[in-house]
Amino acid sequence: MEKTLVIIKPDAVKLNHIGEIISIYESNGLSISKMKMMKATEELLKKHYIEHIEKSFYPSLIEFMLSGKIVVLEVTGEKAVSKVRELNGVTDSRNAAIGTVRNLFGTDLQQNAVHGSATAGDSSKELEIWFKEGEN
């Protein structure tokens, strides 16, 4: 079984789409093995988005991610990383395939409802950032 990280972003949390999003993963053979709702800190976001620090969109991304509560999930299942990415759809919600999470609940490139790890390697690193050792 593979594990991946999903973050339900502030836009989707504010609009009460948490259950609907989780339902999409679960109805496609994935399981939620860890889950927490929290307010992200700038320190956690800096670790998570380290590769984007020098990019022009970084300040607005951090501001958005700090704007409300998020739900952090460890999602498990066969080919969880690729399956979650497929279910999420492309990053820009305006171009996401019909029926994907971002098509259903996102509005644009930044307010796109969810984050999903890009690779198994990223997933490992990201899960360590968001879930402390031994945390359920």
C-alpha cells in the first residue's frame, strides 16, 4: 500500500466541502489513515513549499494558506499518489477535467481546493512535515 499527502485548502474548508472531497477518495478505493484540521503556521508552509520560495507567487500562496483552517490527510491505497493526482485534476481548476476535485470545488490556479503530493518521494517528505512521528 502506498501513502500520500492531501491538504484540503482554506477555500474548500470555508465552503464546507471536506466530506465531499474525502468521499471522492474513499469511493475510489482509497482510505484515510490520518486526518487533522488545523491552522497552518508559516514555518510549516515554508518547509512544505520550499521549492517555491523564490517564485513570484510564493507570498500570495502563503497568505492564502494562512487565511483559514486546512485539513491534512494521509491517504493510503494502491497507487495512492497517482490515483489522488488523477482524482484531483490539474492544478488550475479552470482547466481541470469535469468531475475532478478541482473542477468541482476549486475556482482558479491558487484557490484549487486541494494539494496532493506529486511523487512518492514528495509524499514521504510532506507526510513527515505535517504528521509528527507517532502521531495518529
